[in-house]
Amino acid sequence: MNSIMKNSFNHHHLKVSDLTVIAIMMALSFVLGKIGFHSTYLVITPAFIVTGILAYLYGPIWLSVILGISDILFTFIGGELYIPGFTVSAVISGFIYGLLLYRDDKFRVSRIIIAQVLVSLFVHLFLNTLWLTLYNGIDWHVIIVSRIIKEAIVAPIQILVFVFIFKLPIIQKIIKEHWN
């Protein structure tokens, strides 16, 4: 665990090429965020893939900043109601993913599982349900069952997708070249 903390907070300064990669990945995340299932209380999209890649590349600090800015920007671009709690959730998700996945050059499945379980339980089930109930004025009992079912189905799928993507030689090459 000590090596995770040491590697995670040893962040590098961003170069122009990093800003370009981040901008492209943010645009990709925006597009992927529009694809999928959207309802009042549940959103399922493939945008998490971009978050995982950025976690490996930039770590908890930069990913938290990137996801916080993305949440605010995407909300206003989409013409949606801005709810600050979801920005908090995005920042915490970025921190968790970045903390566990950054510079994991062995691409350990255990770190992917731990990161996804923490984000699913703490952020998606607890925090996001809290924001939905506070801002929509509904009782959490009304939506919690559907959110638990969603996480029970989606979290394992996201873990499998992460494992598949990070085992791809091209993704490993891109990430390792970025670190060098």
C-alpha cells in the first residue's frame, strides 16, 4: 500500500502533449457519455473507459481535476441542471481510480476490482443516491433498489471491460511510453 501512495502522489507536470491528450479524452468521454442508457435515476454509458485510461496515465490528483472540470463543463454544454454534489462524486471517483490504477505497470486485476468496488459502493450507491434524493426531494427508498441492481450488474461488466482493455498490447504500449 505504501508504494501505491508513493507512486500516486509523485505526479508529473503537464506538458502541451498531455493537455492535448486530456482534451481529446475529455471530448471522447463527452461523446461516450451520450451513448447508452439514460433515465432520471440511472445512467449507464461506456464513458468509464476514458476514466480508466486517464487514471493510468495521470494519477489521482490530475484525474480528480480532469473529472471535476469535465462534470461542470459537460453539464453546462448539455444544458442540464448543475448539481455540485455530482462534481464532488466525480472528483472522488477520479481520486479512487487514480490512486489504485496509476503507474500499475503490471496491470493487476486486483487493483481494478478494488477501485471499481470502492467507486460503485461509495460513490455510485452512497453519494450519488444522496445527491439524487437531496436535489429531487424524493425518498432514497424509492430509488435505492434500482441503483443496487444496476451496480450489481454494471460493476462486474466494467471490471471485465477494464481488464480486457488494459491487457491489450496497444494500450499497455501507450501507457508505458507515456510513463517513460
